[in-house]
Amino acid sequence: MKRLVIFLLLVIIFLTGCGKKENTIVMVTEAGFAPYEYYENGKVIGVDIDIAKEIAKHLGKELIIKDIDFDSIINELNSGKADFALAGMSITEERKKEIDFSIEYSESKQVIVALKDSNIKTVDDLKNKKIVVQLGSVADIFVSSELSEATVIQQKKFLSAAQDVKSGKADCLIMDALPANELVKNNKELSVLSVDLFTDRYAVAVAKGNEELLDEINKVLDKLMENGKIEEYILYHTSR
Ligand code: GLN
């Protein structure tokens, strides 16, 4: 009898667990990346969240947002712990080997953030500098592969990276343009230098081979771009 009760309880737990999964869709991100994903009153909001809400609506599912380290995102997708990633994630050939990308929904460029009186004026000036980046980002890969004489400092959070520049531990920070603009808004001693490094494009990522979900995501993105919605989201989240 006791065994039967335990068995039935396990069945119930299993079934409710499954039911939950049926009606939810899990998005993974790193929420220190305004205007794409950031906290307001304890809630994650941003351009990517607005897009994710539309994806969830289209699928008829409840959206769950998981905030993790940027360099753990690919693993989270491939281990099945999350359904898709929306994290201002740039399409790269290396990443394409591990995950599948949707159509691109935003263009970005990599820029340099430094103290206002910095002597960095051109890309050449980066040569022997101490450069802080976000661990696992395209900037991280760029510094390691293109700037062999520079010293790279890898941080998980852009706030810590900004702190490194402010304290002089790093000479500059390399990161995406719009998040850089947001960062300097709140750190008046920093500025975005007028040196563009390279452009990159953002897409939604899913586990390798999850074509079914990718097709639906692409439909949503197509519609949002056609209606100018993504620009609208960007405008909203950069003007507040
Ligand atoms: N776009 C950059 C990349 O994909 C940084 C993204 C991020 O830090 N959220 O590497």
C-alpha cells in the first residue's frame, strides 16, 4: 500500500512536471545588456524580451526568462535546459557549429569605451593595452585573435568591466555599440570612442537541429521587422 502511494505520488509529480513544460517556453539571456536585456524593479525587460514575448504569444506558451552568464548560453541550449537564447547574440561561424541561428534581427558594431581623457585614438593604439571584455563575447574572441600584444581581462558582467576601466585596471572596454551608449549614460567618466572596430549581426539561437522552433521564430521575426517593431522597441528602450 505504502509503495503504491509513493508510486502514485511520483506519477503525479511526473505528470505535473510534463504539463508545465508543455505550456511554457524557456528563454535564456544575460540580463546586464541594456537596451536588449536589463533589470527594472526586479524584472528583466528590453528589446530581446519584447521579441521573446511575441515568440511566446505566437506559440501560445508562457514565457520563462532565465538570466545566466553569457558564456553558458550555448551549453544551456544544447543540454535542453532552455528553448532559445535572445541575448544580443552575434552570428559567428564558430557558434554556428554548436547552435542554430534564426534570421538576423539587428545590426551592431563593436566599439571602444574608455575614460574621457584616454589617449586611445585609433585601432593601432590598442596594441599594448589592457583591454577588458565580456567572457565569451565576440569582443573577447577579437582581442584574443587580432590583438596578440594586448592583455585581455575577461569579466562576466559589463558592470565589472566598466569598473575596471574606471579604476585604471583596464585601459578600455570593447563591447557592442548600443549597450556601450547605455553604459556611459550611467558612468559619466567614460565615453564611447569614435573608432568602430567591426560590425556584427544579432540572431536568436536554438539547439542544433531544432528546426521546428526555428521556423516559428523566423516567422515572428519576419513580421516584427516588416512592421518596424524592432526599431520601435530599440527606440523605446534607449530613450528612457
Ligand atoms: N554581441 C556580442 C556577442 O554575441 C555580445 C553579446 C552579449 O554580451 N550579450 O558576443
